[in-house]
Amino acid sequence: MLQLKFIATTTFGLEATVKREIQKLEFENISTTDGAVYFTGNETVIPKANIHLRSADRVLLVMGQFKAFSFDELFEKTKSLNWSDWIPKEGNFYVTGKSIKSQLYSVPDCQSIVEKAIVENLKKKYKIDWFEKTGALYKIQVAILKDVVTLTIDTTGSSLHKRGYRDSAVIAPLKETLASALIELSFWKKDRIFLDPTCGSGTLPIEAAMIAKNIAPGISRKFVSEEWKNIPAQYWKDVRSKAYSDINVDFTPEIFGSDINPKAIEMAKHNAVNAGVDDCIRFETKPFNEITLKGDYGVCICNPPYAERMGILEDVENLYRDMGKIFRKNKTWSFYTITSHEEFEKLYGKKADKKRKLFNGNVKIDYYQYYGLKPPVDK
């Protein structure tokens, strides 16, 4: 099998989280840069990465990387790559682009030149002058950063955050990939209580349940590269079969989700059924100030309303005060939350043990982390 190069794209700030996931999958030559994790492997990496990665946005196949300072250079170096190794004569390919701090700054021109170069390459290979583009989809991206060109083909299709279980969502839902990353960045383990008291349509509790039950996030959805001829259907079948056999059907975690909005709770229950985890999440309609902490050494992770997202500022600030009152009572509980409010720690009543900068869509947020006491170690 060929040794191929890939990029797992991710939200800024989550590169280390995605890197750890890739290490667990035992891919090779792993390195990171802003918003991307590079790694290598053979063709079987494509189904394995797409089905198993929880926090990445998509998986790109790298066709080539080179410096280019002129359109002629871009054309010739693009044309020299082995496009026919992946794109058949009926392949439906198109080019997107971006350029940052580079001499070739006109994105439409770069896209046009790359497409022309690929067409010339394929014309020579297939001995035809016209491509009907009636086959499988190949989304090609030309990305230029400081005059270094990276040419990729998207193997994912719809972003990896689209697990397939969320038919219903409230206003400003948290992306599944970010929710999974927030959990991975916490101290929560499957044998500890999990609570989301502002659960909305249930994304955080559902992602926690999927992690606890070892359910691969992409197990039930389709990917654009499943239609590609040079990735045998058996590869996908083998990865999915292994993923199903690895589900921990005998373990039931303690996961709770609540929200003041009864319609949101109904959505959450419906989504949990779709995800196959409705048997291990207890949802209820409840305002935050009526929350009680069940047991010790639990972990709360939540995505409460914040002014840029939804809600009235005064109500939001009162909610943050309630958070502090409730979670400061039990020193064994750990509390994690994201918000864009710069005065959160003051309103909560305590400085966070750790704060991490992230992005929820285009909104810059901080992930505030308050650590409770560690559970006793069984001897």
C-alpha cells in the first residue's frame, strides 16, 4: 500500500486534543500546526480516521506541498502531481481556495489555475478532452500560506461534527466536535458522574455517553470518500465492524442533563435515542438554581448562554453567580464552562484553576476549569 500524507483540520486551540486522538489510532509521523494535525498512513487510514476522530473537523488527503511565487510555477507544479491516482475520468472534481500572506493572493485566479492544471494532467492520462464529471465527488483545496502551496482532497464531505444523531437543535447549538474536545480536556472519566445543567439539545451528555460506551462518532454516517473507486468497500466494512464490536454494551455511566426549556429537553431525549445512548442519560427540565449535586467527585461541563450567543446580559450574569454558589459548596466536584464574558471569574466568585482560549464558531471564548478534589485511589 502507498504511504500517504493527511491533515486532520480542527478548531484553533484543539490541535493537542486531536493529536492525542491520532496517536491512539496509531497513525505515524504526527505533527501539528495552527488548526491542523499532519500524519501519514496507507489507504485504510481514510475510513479509520473519519469514523473514529471525535474532535477534528475533517480529514484531508495531501496531494502535494511546494513553494510557488508565480502562476506559471503554480500551474506546472500542480500539473506534475499524480491526480489520476485518485480522480477517475468521470470524477466530479472542483477547486476551492485560500491564500494568506503570499504573493499569489488572488484566490479565484489560484483556483482557476489549479483546476486547469489538473485538467491538463488528466487529459494526458485518460486521452480525452472533455470531462463530464458524473462520478464521485472530489473537493480539492489550494491553500497558500507564506508562499507555500498545499493541495488536498477532502475525504470527509460534510464536517465530522455532523454525527447524524442531531435531528433537533436549540438556538446556537454546540458543535459535537467541540463538545467532545471539552470533555477530553476535562478530568472526567466514564466511572465518574457527568452533569450538564444547561444541556440544550443534549450534545455534551450525548458525546460523554458515546465516549463512555466507546461508540465511534462516525459509525452511523456516510463519507464522501466511500464512493471513491480506489478505497475498497471492504475497508469501510472492516472498520465499522470492528467499531461495533468495540462498543462497551455492558457499562452504564451516570450522566445527567437538564435545562430550563422543556422543548430543549424533548429534543435532547430524541437526539439521545438517535445516538443509541438514551439508556444511560437522565434528562429533566429544571432551572439552574434548583440543581443539586448528586454524589461526590462528579464533573460538570456546560455551555451556558452568553451575551453574544443568546440571552439577556443581566440574566446571564445572574446565572454565572448561581454557578458559583452551587459548585463552591461541594469541593469534590470539578466544574468546567465556556463563555465569552470577560468578567466570568468575578461573577462566579473564584479564579479558575486553568483557562484555555478557544473558538465557538467565530466567537472567541474561554474554557474555565475549576478542579475538585481527586477521588480516593482504591488499594
